[in-house]
Amino acid sequence: MPDAVVQARPSTAGSTVSRDTTAALRPDAKEEIWSTMLSSVSATKAIPLKNVFILGGGATGAQEFVESLMRVQGAEKKRARQRKHTQAPLTTELALGYTYLDIEEAEHEDILTRLGLYTLPAPAPSYEPILAQAVAASPIPDNLLLILLDWATPWTWLSEIRKWVRTLKRVTSRIRESDALAEEAMDKLMEDWEMRIRNYTENATATATSEAAVSDVSLPLSSGQFDDPLGLPLMVVCHNADKTESIAREANFKDEQFDFIQQYLRTVLLKHGAGLHYTTPFLTETTSALFNAIQSAFSLPTAAPTPKANVIARDAVIIPFGWDSWGKIRVLREGFDVEGVHAGWAVDLKEDSNDTEASAIEVYEDVIKDPKQASSAVLALGASDSITHCAAEQDFLTEQLKILEKKASESKEAPSSASQMSASSNFSYTNSALGPVSFNVGGIQVDADDVDERLRRLKDRKSIKPSSSDVTLDGIDGGKAQTEVLQNFFNSLLTKKANKPTTSGGSPSRSSSKDVPPRSSRSDTEAR
């Protein structure tokens, strides 16, 4: 009996395995198994996905901006370590580029949120259906709009923002018309965002901000604040703020111009409830503050406290969502017409508006001008005399050569009398400059003034009565004649001493009394 039981057990088991195998081989059963497995995995391992639509910046600017975000979070190194191959570059040459960035837990490196980054280089009408489809593909609250501006061309910012705001209004209208649920979600999102702006608290965490948005007590909106919502949260980033130094040199921008730009942007963005950030690629703190603001916009638990507002630093301006007001804008610099800019911007946003007198963009571009176009306008008005033009190097050197050759020819043709007169008066000028000079020649004390007086008398005598001597004091050889006279004078003194010893009462005299009349020396006068 026990043997029968033992034999029966394998038989029963075998039949059971056979029935299960037959059932598993059916196509419908195989689909049920896989769908059950995938559903369980997706339920337990689902990663929250948030989307950021980066609008503008061109292909190169958008790619550089995305790379700066990834450098801050270290996403490139993490992906290279996980996948063990080079990450595919962001494709920004097509209509809509895409990449993603994982937000990981600091301790365990678990992926908490995946941030999808869409890039759209230009506000072309042909891109609007693609953008609308990408926004509607995800839940409406999981989307954030980011307009990217470049500090290389700040004079075009208002025109760029107007193009993007008009495009976004058409995109959201398309989504509302095509999907009633999406329209309801947009209205609910804007209501929550308005409550969030009303209950703004500085240095609040994302959780505290979310709780404040649903509170019953809230402050009213200030003048010009969030009176034209776009249906989705908006943020404006002015990238490459390090170029402000070069703009200050090239366009001669002062602090007044930079403050004017900031006040204009803040007034315009306040109308749509948008935030403002200046970022610099090599200043990681500016990009980190921006990334933290993005996480706060989605109320992610990984977000740090809301970045503190900064309106002083030229390259690190931060205007959080809900912080700004007309009063704070006026404080930056007095004399700014906030009401006029607000009203003018409303006129500019109209599709069929041709009113340039009330346009805020016209006023902005009159103050913030492209330096290249400003130079062209000055030349067109005939004010070229006020601009100094640099000649070419070779042309400048050619003109200088002509001037030098002309001066050289004039110096050759000029008479040499001036140089001769200078040489003839050199001896007397030197003596007068040095004062009385005496020297000893062969034991005889000679006064230089006495010698000069003798030479002057000799010259006067020669001018009255021409001498038969070949040496003259006037004419071309005047300087040479003086030298020879001096030489003869000193030689006569030496010769006289050698031939006849002088006494204390003697007086030096020339060997020839014909040329120089006798005169008593100082030694004779002292002896007497």
C-alpha cells in the first residue's frame, strides 16, 4: 500500500506539471503573464518625470545651457559610470531636442526624479504644433517653461520675450481647444500658482510652499502682479552673464543701463508671474540656484530652501517666483516708469497692434542700443566728424615717410650761417655761463676775461682795418680763426718764458706787437 502511494504521487505531480505547461503555452496566458509582470514593476519602480521646455538660445546656446546644468549635478559622470559608454549629445539642430537629467538621492544614489529637458531654438509658427503635442503628452502640472536669453545681445531681449509669449499663448490655446481635461488642468494649475505667489515666504522649502498654496489665509496680489497668466509656470534665464564686462566696454554701458535692463525685465515678467535668473557658466553657484528654483517650482522634496533674492550683483541676479513688486522695482533706481512699461507691454502683446507710441519695446530699444547699429546711424546722419577713424598702418607709415623726406630736403637747402654763428659765439657764451676763470700757463697767471677782451679788441681792429693775414675772424672760417689766435697767443707766452725769464715786475707781451697792442697784466699792477 505504501508502494502504491509512492507511485501515485509522481503520477499526480506529472499530470499537474503537464496541465500547467499546456496552459502556459497558450498565447493568451503568455500575454497575461508579461502584462502582470510589467504592471508590477512599473508600479514599484516608477520614476516621477518632470519636463522643462527650454525656449530660445539657438542651437549652440541651448546646448551650452543644458551642459551647464548637467555639470552642476554631475549627471554626465553618473551616466558614464552606469552605462560605461559616452552619452549621446543633445540634438538641438532639429525642431525639438530632448535629453534628461536624473535627480538622485545624496546618500543612496537612488533616482528620485527624472527631469526631461526639451529644447526649441526659435519661435517659428511651424514649431507650435510640435510644442503643443509635447506639452500635452505629460500631465499639465509636470511642465515648466523656460525662456533662454543671451547676454551677447541684450538689446533684443524684449522682442524675443514678446515672440515667445505670443507663441506660448497660441500653444496653450491649441491645447485648451483640443482637450477639455487639459484646459481644466491649466485653470487649476494657475489657481494654485496664484495662491503660491500670494503666500510667498522667503527661504521656504518646497513642502512649506506647497502647504502655503492651499492655506485659506493669503495676501492679495499687488499692482501689475500675475494679471496675465500663460497657463503654465514661466521662468526667464539670462545666460552668459560674464559678458556684461565686455558689453560695458564695447557699448559704453554704465550701471544705469544695467539697472534699466533689470527693471524692464522684472516689470514685464511680473505681469506673467515669472521668475528671473542671471547665470554664468563658470560660476556654479548661479546655476545651482537656478536648478534649485526649478525643483522648487515642481515642489520636489529634494529642493533646498527657495533661493534668496539678489538685485545687486550684476552677473547673479535672482528674482524668485512671487517675490517681486512694483515698489521693489522702483527702489533699484529712481525715475523708472513702472506703470508706463506695464501698460506698454500689454499693447505690445496684442497680435494686431501697430501703436509704436505706447510700445514698451520701442522705449527699451531706444535706450539699450546695439553699438554697431548706433555707429551706422551716426554715419548716416553725416556726423562722421565726431568719429575718429584709424588709418591703415601702411598708409600711415607712407605719410610719415613723405614728411621726413620733405624735412630732410629743407634742412639741406637752408643756409649754414646759423650754425656758424653758433660756433663763433660758443667761447664767449661758455665763459659768461661759467663766470670768471683763471688758469696758469708756464708759471704765468692768465685771466680768461682778459684773454676774451683782447680777442674782442683784435676783432674790432680787424673789422676797421683789413689785415693781410690769411686768417680772418669774419666769414666762413671765423671759428677756425679764433682757435688759431688763441694758439698763437699761448705759444707766444711759452716762447717768451723760454727765451727770457720773467720778473715780478715784468709783464707778458706778444712776440709781435703789430697784431696786439701792449697791455699791462695784473701782475704788473700788483707790483706797482
